[in-house]
Amino acid sequence: MEDPLGKLMPSEVEFIAEDAPITITPNFQAGVFLFLKERVGPFKPQRPMEVPMWLAVSLRRRDKCVIHVPEWLSVDALTTKLEEEKMQQKQFVHMPAHFQEISSILFDVASQDVPNSEECRQLIQAIVDVRTAKIRQGGLDDMKDSLAIQLNNVTQMEITSIRQFACHAMDAFNRLSSV
Amino acid sequence: MSYFDIDDILMQEERLPCVASIDVIKMGSLDPSSATPYLRKGSKVDLPLWLIKSYREKNGEDIFEVDPPKFLGPKYLDMLRADATVINLQSWCSHFFSFAITYLTLFQDGDLATTIQDSFGHRYLVILDISQNAVQDDTSEKTRNLDQLERQLFHAGLQDDRAQQQWRRRQAHRILPWAGAPRRDAFELGHLTKRPKLSFS
């Protein structure tokens, strides 16, 4: 069966995530940038401002700004989230939308801006692993007994990681239960 | 499912043992031993599912008494009930589940339906396991026991997993624009007069 949403690839989800705003401190002066979707600026040196993620990445690659790492991307915050995530058996802890993508981009482009980046990376990976196991146990395993599964607080990337399999499985169970 | 779905066509090629319950006119050619143009009442023929299906849909009454195929017989179903996960369904029938579904829509059978549903439920968990943990490239060993429907499911899971791993290693694929997006010429044609330009001072 063809997936009605097409094949949304993880890199496309990352592309969507790059629209999220992030705070930067530019080190240059410039007027307003006109883009198709929005206008950004004016840029003043040492004046923090919000820009879309993709622009922040582009500027950071040219060493034109410093990225302010979001609050949730710190060892303390992530450790708390990981503990909460482990505490709950079935429920998912609320994580910022696109946390996997944003952290992955930041580790890639601006690892110097992230304090304790290696530790953060491991914590993110641990949280993702716990959540993946929950999706498997709470969602996919139960699919054989019910025709719908509910997963609250699951991010778009996590849905993408099971979309094709889940669609095929749902289709198969639906066909089997119709006879 | 489309009319030209190759899996559907292959699945309906499967033959079922049938016994003619009336004299069938002009169907003598179905039975090679028949000398007359009639298919006599009581003669045994193996007919493909698509033929039986279209007969049943066109004529209200049953021309044939249809027996289930070997792999939906009691002996095989007992094996399924014992442990569905170890059975090589590919060797029973390459389109086992699709066939069973079509067969069951023609000939309602509650017990059979339950057995098939339970078997798929058990086998589904195994497929979930192997598709998310397929490390090596050669998957033929793992899919050996699966029927076509299960293979499609396995490959869907595999693709999900591969795409995810690829992204994690940051080996992104090239994102292509939507086919209906405005082309670059739009700038030259004057719909969009200014191209955004990044300039720093």
C-alpha cells in the first residue's frame, strides 16, 4: 500500500524543523533581509535577536554570529527529562518539538556554543532510546489488539521513524479484521 | 488495490479443488477428460480463485462446491494454532494472507478467520523485531519464512529504520522541491522582482 503522505524522509523533517526560531547574537551590522516567507533584521553587533534556525546555521558557518543554545539543551535539563522519561512506564514526557533535529544541527554546526556538548549528545541519545522503546511497547505491540493507537507527546521525527511500518501494519490488520 | 496489482493477480492464480454441483453448459473444456461440451455434475476440477470469485459474483447460486486449499485445511491450521511464528508460510503459499482474506470474503468461516488473525498477530511481533534490528544488508535469510504481505511489511519497517540511521549519521539525502513550486524563471518573468541577497558589512 502506498503511504498517503508520501515518503517523508527524516532529512525533510529536519528541513521543517529549521523554520523554528532561535536566538543569536550577530557580530555584524546589516539592514533587513527580505525572504520569501519573512523579513529578518536589522542586525546590530552584540544585540541578541531571534532568527529562523536555517539562517542561524548559515550565519554560524560563516562565523557571523554566536548561537544561544535553547534552555532545554543543557546537562541539567536533559538529565531531569531523562529521569522523568524513565519514571513513566507508558506515557511520554513532553519534549520541545523537533528536539532531535535541533540538537543534531547544533551539535553539527555549533558544538562550541553548546556547553558540555558531548554529554548532552549522550543524554539526547539516551532519551531517544527510552522513547523508541516506549513507542515499540506502547504503540506497535498493541496494534494487533486494536485498530487505533494513541501516542501523546510524540514528536514528528519519532512518527517519521515508524510511519511506513505502522501504515502497512494498520492496513494489514484492517484487512484481516474485515473478514 | 488496483486492477493491475501484480500481487493480487498472482494471488488469485491459486487453484482450489471444486466439484460441479450441476451440469454446466459449455464448460467441458475445464475438464480435460470430458468428451462433451458440458461439465457433468459431480466432476472434479481445480479452478483458480479468480474464476470461482467471478462465478459467485455473477450467479447467485453456487455452480461449484469449493473445498479449501491444502494450506487452509485442518492439518495446516492446527500447525498455525500450535506456533505460527516458526512456520515457513512462503512454502505454503506465497500470498498466504491475501489469499486467506479473499477466500474468507467469499466463504465466511469464523473459526478460520480467527485462526488467521491470531497467526498474523503473533507473526507481526516477530516482523517488528527483525525489521527494526536488521543490521546486515542481506535480508533474504530473515524474510525466508514470510509471505508477500509480511515481506512488504518487513521492507516498510526496514526502510524506516535505514532512513533514520542514515539521518543519525548525518548522511542526508538531497531534498527535491515540490514539482508545483515556482521555477527559477519566475524571477526573470517579473513575478518576483528582487532576489533576496545576503550581504554583510
